[in-house]
Amino acid sequence: MASSKQLTNDLEYLGALLRKSERGGSPFMIYALWAVLVLVGFSMVDFAPHRVGLFWFIAGPLGGVASAILGHRYGLTIGQLNREDGLRHLWHWFGIMLAILLAVPLGVSGAIAWPVLSRVFLLIVALAYFLAGVHLERPLKWVGLLMMAGYVSLFFIPAYGWTLVGILVSLSLVVSGWVERRRGGTPDR
Amino acid sequence: MERILEHRSRLALCVLLNRNDCMSFSRLKGLLEETDGSLGAHLLKLEKEGYLSVRKEFRDRKPVTWYSLTKRGKEALDSHLGSLSRLIRQGSGGRS
């Protein structure tokens, strides 16, 4: 019978194997998709503020559906399917979208001015990314922190602050996606 | 303890498949770093024991074999891991 030391080694091996199987959880295309949406959506606050709401009302859910499809396709490509993980992602982002949707009446009713509410939305999304990084995919933690820094910077940047924040967040998403792709060691399709 | 799961690779296969709904042969091979023959032999043993179910399909005109853990396989794995934990605790307790 195996010694307890050998058994401990075996269990450590299993732990390492499980961690290895969880690397590269999302494909680069999902990060790239949201990098584009963030770049466009954030810039619109500076250049077409009256269209921002409509943009996110359409792009948000559509981006979510596209992400789910891309995630599933990626699972098929790499040969690993985990419905529970997928549902966890879905509930996380759905919860954030719902929170934002429920806050919209504050702007519509005039209770909070739209420029202020937009910053509150940024803070909510920043928290969402940060928590996603803690519970779902590690790189998103840094994207969340960058968004929080972006929120603070908006109080000091006199013009085109949203565009600048959008560019930086977009770049961080691309870099995060690239890092995840390298960690996963499998190519995107 | 389940004798068939005393082999590290077979135990690893069951642990991975317990964590995921299903995994392909090539994914398992990449993670365990086994040869085709060796991995195939382990998977066949587990399948014959009723621990795995197998599904074959074509994807991009290439054959893909998917494996998932059966209910019997989950129960065997739980039982085996429980036994391992008890053994380790006994081993640690004996030394103190």
C-alpha cells in the first residue's frame, strides 16, 4: 500500500492538474470584443453623449450573448466543457446588467444627473470586473482596478476623460486576453 | 479503496472529468501528457468498469471522442478520495 507521503504527492499532483486545466478560461476573442465595445462606448460619452444609453442597451446584452457563444465554441475547440462555469459567468454579468438597468430610472426621473450617473455606472462595472477577477478569471481583477482608477481620474481630467479611460481599459482588456491565451497554451479559433 | 483508481493517471482522469461535464481525448492527453496508447488503455479500463461514458462525433470533419464521468464513476471517485483522506490522516496521526 502507498505511503502517506506518496498519497500526499498524488493529491498535490491532482491539485496542480486541476489548476492547469482551469488556465486560459476564456478565449482572446471575448476580451477583444469587449475591448472594442468599451472603446466605442466610453468615447461616445465625450462625442455623442445622447446615444450612449442606446448603445449600451443594445451592445451590452448582445455582447453578453456573443461572449456566451464564443465561450462555448472555445470549449468545443479545446475539448473541455463545463456548464457550471458557464452559468457562473452568466449569472455574474447578468446581475451587473440588471443592477445598471434598475439604476436607469434614476437618470430618467432626473433624480441623478446623467453625467453623474454615468460615473456611478463606471464604478459598478469596475466592481463587476474586479469581482470577476477574484472569482472567475484573474486578469479581470486588474481591469477592474484600472476602471476604478479611471473613475477617479474623471474628476481631474478637464476634457475627453472618458475617451482616455476607454482607450486604457480597452488596452488592458487586450493585454489580459493575450496573457490568458498564453497561460492556456491553446490557440484561438 | 477502488483498485482501479489506485493508478495515478486513472485517478487524475476521473478527477478531471468530475470537475467538467465532458472532455475530449486530445484535451486529456494534453493535460496528463500521456501517449495515445497509454491514455487509451486507461480510458478503456475505466469505461469497462462503467465509470466513463463515451461519445464520438465529427468536428470540422475530424473525429472527436468525448468522455464524461458516469454516476457510478462519481460514486467510486468520492469513495476513493474519502479513503485517501482517511489514510493520510492516519499516516499523519501515527507520526505525532
